Amino acid sequence: MIYSLAPMEGITGYVFRRVHAECFGALDRYYTPFLPPPRVGSTFGGKNFKEIDPANNEGLNVVPQLLTKNADEFVWAAQLLAEMGYTEVNLNLGCPSGTVVAKGRGSGLLRDPDALEAFLRDICERSPLPVSVKTRLGLEDDGEYARILAVYCRLPLAELIVHPRVQKDRYQGSPRWEPYGATLAAAPFPVAYNGDVFDTADRDGLLAAFPATRHVMLGRGLLANPALARMMAGGPPATREELERFHDALFHAYEEVVGGNAVFRMKEWWFYAKCAFADPLAVHRAVRKVRRAGEYEDAVRTIFSGMELAEEARFHG
Ligand SMILES: Cc1cc2nc3c(=O)[nH]c(=O)nc-3n(C[C@H](O)[C@H](O)[C@H](O)COP(=O)(O)O)c2cc1C
């Protein structure tokens, strides 16, 4: 089984990937949060370059993800990524954000399957790297997916990662398993599952229903329980000491990279990480109002020295 880390904008960037791999072992594969391709003729700059800079991703199997509806820019970016040594590029066809969808990007590209096919055919033909796709089922209704899946099946995708919700669902409600099963049955290329796999029982349920599953992408579940992938392989849950060490390494790595914004980054992480504690609300209250690094470190010591761990660290929204 392949376990990969989901792309999560603002959270699973290179700092998180590196520190997490150091503390809990590397996953089989990582996807970068979505990157806008540079204009044709330009290079990736600033924080987008740092995200894919091979020096920041050493030893990890990373697939860069692009968010665009511009085929020329996709192909140009794929060329740059190939030159940096990447061996696959992923296209985001799932982002549900209103502004992204309104511009016809992310899941907005699913609105018109004919246009989607023309776009994908063009990039698959011209990209120097194999193209994988991360998709939702449609915008409003999972009935849209039959046509979308038929489009995918006509194309030489490297892999199709299915997050079986529609745009309108955002991250609410249960993932719709049937269309994932239909994908496994129909696709001539490898398929991956993503959505609400928060513990080993969730994974076991998925495998019982769909024994052909070969790749599970973990997102919020791994943020709430950093030992999740290790546990999937039969390993132990995280101890308090491991969690604290992971926290400290992550905070200090963010301080090096984003300085004063490290507290803000860590508060985003705590939104998920609080689920590792028996009283997530108390954890939330402890970190909610802090602004400065010193106050933050005091709050964190209170959490790690005084608060009980949950019996099972499991994401709950
Ligand atoms: C804060 C946040 C940021 C995300 N950013 C991205 C992204 O950059 N690219 C992408 O394909 N999906 C993105 N996603 C979706 C996740 O990759 C994943 O599909 C989703 O969280 C469902 O998987 P999970 O239930 O295992 O968390 C994001 C989700 C969240 C909550």
C-alpha cells in the first residue's frame, strides 16, 4: 500500500514535510500544496520556489501540484520541474474555493467536460513529465462524475487521485464511496483514494469495501495524529514526548523560515493537532489568543506538561 501526504495549502509545505519525516518517518510520497505556474519564460520565484527547491525536499518523494487552466503555463512549469529532477506533475482539479472556481480553475475545470478533455489532452501530449490528477466528482452533484470519469479514462494519466466529494460539499458530509469504486473498476491507470481516513479502522473499512485500493492519501487525519502512517504499518501511536519534540522542531523550523509568523503557522497546525488531546477545546483556548513567541511557548508548555492525551488521536472537525 502506498501512503501519501495530501497537499494542504498553508500546512503541508516543505517545512512540515521535512520535520514530520524526521520525527515520524517518511511517507511513501508527498504532494506539494498547489502552486500557480510561472508565466511562460519566467521561473518559480519566492515561496513557490522554496516549496519545490530540491534542497528543501532532499530524501523525500515529492510530486509538485499545479493549479491552472492555462495549458502553455502548465507545460512550461512541467519543463522547469523536469529540469529540477521531478518525475511527475499533479494537476489540481479539486480546489473548492469560490474565487478559484469562479476563475475556472481547480474544481471549476470540471464544469465543462469537453473543455476539460481538450485541456487535459493538450497537457498530456506536451508535458515532459507524466501528469497525474487530483479530482473531485463534480460541482453540484455526483451525477456529473460519469462524464468526467469517461474523459479521464480516455487519457494517459499517470494516476488519478479521487477525493469523492463535489465542490459544493467542501469538506462536509461523508465521502461518496461508490464513485471511487466505479473509478477503480473503470480506470486504465492507477487510482488513489483520499478523504476522511482518520484512523486504521477507517483504512480497514475502505480496504474491506474496495480491496483493489493501492494508494491512500492522508490529510487531516495525519495532522491530528502525526503517527498515523506509522500506525497504518502496525507501529505504535505517538507518545507525549514524541509529540512535544515534533511540535518544538516544527515551531523552530517555522521560526527560521517565517520569523514572527511562526506562531500563526502553529495555530493553524493546532486546529488539527488539538485532536491528540483528551480536551481539544482546552488546547484551543490555550493557544487561541497568543500572539508573541514567548506567550506562545508558555501556552505550549502548559499543554504538554498538564493536559492529558486522547485515548486515540483522531481528527474531528
Ligand atoms: C486547509 C486545507 C488546504 C488544502 N489545500 C489543498 C491543496 O493545496 N491542493 C489540493 O489538491 N487539496 C488541498 N486540500 C484538500 C486536501 O488535500 C484533501 O483532499 C482533503 O483534506 C480531504 O482529505 P482528508 O479527509 O484526508 O483531510 C486542502 C484541504 C484543507 C483542509
